Amino acid sequence: MKGQQQPQWRHISDLPVFTELVDGMLESAVEQLASLRKCEHRPSVLDDHTINRIIVLHTEQRDDHWLYEQQFARWKRGALSDSQAREVNRLIEQSVKLKATNETILALAEKIAPYTIDKIMAMDDDELGLKAMFGEIDRPGSHELPADMTPPVQDPGTTKTLTDADKRQLAERIDKRVATILKKGGTDIDIFVGLADYMADFKLLMDTCSPSDMHRLCTRYDGFYRYANTLEEIAQGIKDGDIRVP
């Protein structure tokens, strides 16, 4: 869902989809917050690219909260079975937790952002020395990323035909291709056309990844995230009639 799009309200039959989506995003957000907290007192283990991607993704999730809130409210006004009513109420609680977690992630990311390794490398010697003296940045030699910053997490309830390493390999392949196109000044249309042969890989990831898996891949690979957004925007354009298909 995207805040700038016209909402497409869903029938209660889509409740299981929202269960997987909200639970998956919350699980991933909780893990992301735990990883960020490990970096809070040594922010230079992160670079600008990583922290900016975290900010973009969790800003989108936070800004989409109202859509879930209204969808669940619409369902509650309709005729629900007892089990459906319980699940809608649970999802309302989960979505509130998700919003709060996203807000905490964003606050922490904004706190970390001025002290990434890129920011430190841009400082002159005097500024660097002063900040190190007052404990505002890490000491030299402490720039090792926590082992679980981008962990391959197992989802017991999800049947997988790909290992986590396989998923990362496919995402990296897409990421590198997008990066090549962008270096040449390519647009989203160039990405869409240029990755025609990669569509099968992306579909395989969509079919085998849980929402939390996809969130991790988007966080880790900027090009993969760009490609996923491009496909989403084109699909929405076709649905809205803005893009005509022969």
C-alpha cells in the first residue's frame, strides 16, 4: 500500500493476506530495531546507504499506517464471524505496535545518521579528534558490523524452495543489473525493459519469500528495492488505466 495512491479496499476474504503482511512487517521491524540498537553507541559501523535505505523503508511503513487502520475499521463495521472479529482486533493491535516500532526505528536512525562511516570520513582531523575525545564517535578499529545486522532468518511456518543464500544471490543479481542501468542514466522504464530476463528470478523470490524476507532483501539491496518499486508502479498504472497494454 502507498499513501499517495487511491486506496483499494479489500474484502474480508483477504484477511489471511493482511495477517501475513502485518505480522511479517512487524517481525522484520522488531529485528531491525534490535540491530540498530546494537549500533547506537558505535554508529560508524553503518554507512549512509544503509541508514538512508532504513529511513526510506520505515517512513513508507509508518506513513501507510492509516490505510491499515481504515481497512480494519471498515471490516469491523461489516458482518464478521467470531474468528474473523478476533483476528481483525488482533491485527489492529499488531498495526499499532508496527507504527510505534517504525517510529522508534526512525528516531534511532536519525540519531545515528550524522555519525555514519561516510560522515566520519568527510570530517577534517580537528573535528574528528574533538568528536572522538568527547565520545561522539567510535574509536578507530571499532568498525565491525554486528554479525546479525542482516541475518538470514528462518520462518518455520513458510515452505521454502530456496535457501536464504539462494535468495540473496538472486537479489544481488537483480541489484547489480539495476546498478549498471542507473550508471548509464537509465530510467524506471529502462530498468523494466532491461530486466525482462530477470522477471523469472523476481517471481521466484515473490513466490518463496515471506514479507519479512522481502523486507530484508529490499533493505540490503538498493537496486532490488528500485526494481520492486518499478514493477509495483507499472502494475498500478496498468490497473488504473494510466498505462495501456495492447
